[in-house]
Amino acid sequence: MTVPLSILDLAHIGKGETARESFDASVKMAQLAEQWGYRRIWYAEHHNMPTIASSATSVLIAHVAAHTSSIRLGAGGIMLPNHSPLTIAEQFGTLATLHPGRIDLGLGRAPGSDQKTMRALRRDPTSADSFPQDVLELQAYLKGESRIPGVDAIPGKGTDVPLYILGSSLFGAKLAALLGLPYAFASHFAPQALDDVRLYRREFQPSPDHPEPHVIAGVGVIAADTTEEAQSLFEATKRARVVQMVGRGRTFSEEEIDMLLDSPAGMQVLEMLRYTAVGTPQEVRDYLDRFTERAQADELIVVSSAPRRDAWLRSLELVAQVSDLVPA
């Protein structure tokens, strides 16, 4: 690969699994990814989702960090409007103090939940309006340059945890460019907005920490020993994704799933999988090389889209082998 590879771990809770089993799997995957040579692993803040266990994102990062030694770990991302900037500065300052040089902090402005859950989080629907100011306040805490006299993040002050703006729309691209921060684009679920990366590069304003723009692009991967096996896994992924996102917990026959796939709602879900590399390791690598150029990416963060845990671990292993990754 011409660019580094990282991983987005959705901390998936499989059918019949517990959250503890999901956490154990995240630790195992991080330990293997460290050996395989991936640069970083990020975990996303989601709430009230029965299949995702990363709601307490900073706690999960701490757990995985304690069981690994060199791979970078971080949030991809923290939904900042759900929290005060001081609280996040303290949490990630603590992580950076315990694991120096290994912690990242990606920031998003979406709720990471539905409207009812937003209310349960005591979040005001207008909270996102102050996202740019909250990012600057958080950054100042981490640099030890508090914008509120007499208030410091302890731990956190002076840790200077690297910040990344996450985005799936024009807003994130514009903000990252304005603040001179790296931009992580969620092309693995918002493929239609990938061209926003060009605007980010065009409008990027250099900052002391980042004289040049830096783009991390998300992309799905399903690698297997044969093309046929990979395509079979991809088909299972599409069916599971549509049932999860359109069916909302209902049970369907195979014929009903076929109908869902062809429905407008199903087609919308399948569109999210547009940028997925599927095939043998070499076929996946070739796809990722083309996607890197298409996305103008400096780094890829891959999401293993395979439906079974053994299959996505194997997929990540095969991608690492064919990409000539070197452990840190």
C-alpha cells in the first residue's frame, strides 16, 4: 500500500453474544492488528444500539490500551455535543497520560443516536450549533491554554492529544479546513459526499500542528482466499445490513429479505456499501489503491464488513499480508 492502513472497530455484538464477548473480541483484534502492522484503531460513540458496544468510548479505549503495547487507539469519534469539552479533555488527557503517544481524538457533531436517546443524554437539539467553538475550547484545554480563566483539564493540560474532525457532509470538511486539522471522512457510510475531500484540500488553512492537509478515508473490506468466498460473504453482509437497518428487529423469511433488498429503503442502505473492497487479497489491494487515489487519501481506515467475526479477522489479516504492513 502507498498509504498507512488503520481500522474502525464497531465493537459489534453478534447474535447470541454479550457485550463482554464483544469487548474480548475487540482486545483480540487489537492485539492481532498490532502484530499485523496497522497504524491505529478507532472506536465510535453510539448509543441505544443493541449491536454496538462502544457507547462508553473512552472506557473501551482504556481497556484495549491496557492489553496492547504500541498500536494507536482513539475515538472515531466522540460526539462532542453530547459532552462538555472539559469532560472530554479530562478523559482523553487521562488516556494520554496513561498511554503516552498512543491516543487519538476524533470529533463529530452528530448525536450518535435517535431523538429519544438524545433527550435521555440531556442533549439539546441545538447543541451541535456550538460544535466549532467547543472544538476550540477542547483543543485549548489539551494544549494547556484554557479559554476559561482559572479552569484547566487535569489530567489533560499539556497532553496535546491529536484532534481529527470527522465528517460525512460539507460542514465537517469546511470546519477541518478552517481550523487546520486532519479530516476523517466517513465514505464507508456516506459515499455520496466523498468529493467534499477536494473542498477540504482546496480550503485548508495551515496551522502550527498541521502545515499540510491530511485525509483519512473510511472504506469497507471483505478479503477471502477466493473471489467466490468473498462475494458470498458480501452478499450475506448486504442481507444482514438491510434487515438490521430497515427491519428494525423484525424477523424475515429469505423471500422477504429479497423484497427488502429491492425496496427504496433497501437500496438506500446498500448505497452505503458502495465503497467496499471485495475479493482475493490482491483484488482488495488493487481496489484500495484505486480508492486511495479517488479519495485523495493520506491514510485509509478500513471497516471489515464481513458478517462473521472469524471472517472479518481473516479479512484484516489478508489485507495486512498483501499490503506489506510493518509492525511498529
